[in-house]
Amino acid sequence: MKVVEIDSSSENQRIDKFLLKYLNKAGKSFIYKMLRKKRIKYNGKKASGNEILKAGDLIQIYFSEETIDLFKECKKIEKTDYNFSIVYEDENIIVCNKPEGLPVQKDLKNKINTLNDQLLFYLYKKGEYLPENKIAFTPSICNRIDRNTSGIVLFGKNFKAVQALNDMIRNKKVHKFYLTVLNGVLDENGIIEAYHFKDEKNNIAKIFDEYKKGSSKIITKYKRISENGKFSFAEIDLITGKSHQIRAGFKYIGHSIIGDKKYGDLQINKFIKDKYRLNNQFLHAYKIVFKDNSGFFKYLNNKVFTASFDIKKEKIIYDLFGIKGAGYFEKY
């Protein structure tokens, strides 16, 4: 028998969620079967699976050590280089600036050297994350941006931080702002309200005027910062957060993002690529604001964090609009 004592880093989650992380090679049906058969108990009693764990609780697993080893795989830390920068860090959170081209998390195409891998290795090197000392928690990224979008990504260092960040994002208490360069002269201010449908097979978003089966309403606010007669520099306040929402949404209103291979203008993209070596969409998650938070992250309430452009994007906005990137970030 194995007895697992819950510590503060693993409390405030359901016992079934904990067990799926602890016995990470076991399936959900197997976990529930073991709970029904009392092969796994909670504080010495039968558990249903939806109990909320507290520090000091005990989980008794009536397996042999060999069986436990079969269902438990230790998290491996991938040795990586770092090409992110840190905007802010404390004992609970890292606000980092992701470069374009770096995938946030593993998927079918990107299995190694993701931003999440880099951040885990960063904590491992600092001695803040040692997987062999953790019961069932792995620090993780809490918001995703496209591989070729640069800018702010939030990373929770402990379970309470990840839980709080996910809750804040879900309840729109984390306000995300982007900067972009668009084709054409954009209105000074505006809102894109439409319906979004993601074609998963072809990995493309479609935008409609009216609701269609499987679609969701999207809201994107924008403010034009500058224009030169051909292009517009704009700030985006992302109200909803659907896949490719910004990129597909601006194509929908006739102002695609420069450099965007999927939704952009091929001729303009070629001109921008030849002149500035911009290979992907000019879209940068530059600012994040913590608003109306009274819980775990109360100490960050009303804090504003900004992440600057890379040199290539700074040159583009200076050449096209006469705006120096650093000056813009200081102003806003």
C-alpha cells in the first residue's frame, strides 16, 4: 500500500484530477474503477472522485510498488536553450515575452523545445522545480498565443497560481492587448462583433455576420494609433479569445495583418518580406492588465505589464509611421 499526503501545492483540486496526474499513465475509467472497488481510499474511506483535497489529507492506494510504477511516469525535464525574456517574476508567476516562431506547448507538430519546456528547465536550473519532489503538479502556461505571434504569456509556478490564473482568464479579469500593423487605413476606433467558426481539419477560422451551427460570438475592440495612407498601426483589446480571432477578424473587415500567410494579402506580404524580412504576421501581445482580482493574485490588482517588440518590428513601425517602439511602450 502507498499513502500519499496532500501538501499545499496540491490542495483545492478534485481527487480524481489529482489521481490522473499522480498515476499519469492510468485512464480515467481505471481510476474510477479503483475508487469504486476501494482500492483507492480518501482519508481511509471510500471516495466518489469529486471530493476537494485539503493539505494534510491522505490518499491510500492499495497497489504494490511495482503496480504503482507501471501507472506512474516521472516528468522528464528537457534541456533547452532560452529565447524568451522575463517581464515579471515572483514566487507564483512568470510573465514572459515569447519571440515569434516559438511554439507555446507541445502539439502534433511541435514536440520539443516549446516555451513550456524552456520555462520548466529555467525553474529546474534555479532549483524551484524538482519533479521528483512534487507529488502530482507540474508548473504550466496558462494562456496560449499562436506560434508566430510574439508577446506576453503567463506561467504559473504552483498549483494555486495556475488555478487562480485560469479562473481569472475564464472570468475576464486578465485584460489582453495586442499591437498590429494592418493593410489599409483603419477607422480610428471600432469593434468587430461577429461569429467565429474554426475549421479544425484545415486549421482555419471563418467569420460570419450571423450565427451558424458550431460558431461562437466574438468581440474585438481596436484603436488606430497611426496610419500612413497604406497601412495602419493599431492597438487591439481582445474581449473574447477564439483561435485566430484577431487574424481572421481583421481579414473579415478588409484589413488583414501584414505578413500573415494564412489570412493576409500575398502581394503585400511579399513586399514586406523582401523589405523587412518579416516572415509571419505582425501581431504582438504587448500588454496585460490584472483587473478586479480579490483572491490569490490580489497583490497584482491593477498591475500593468508590457513586453517590447523585437528589433525587426521596431524598424517596421519606425519606417512606416515614424514611431519608435520604446517610446510607444513608455507612453502606453
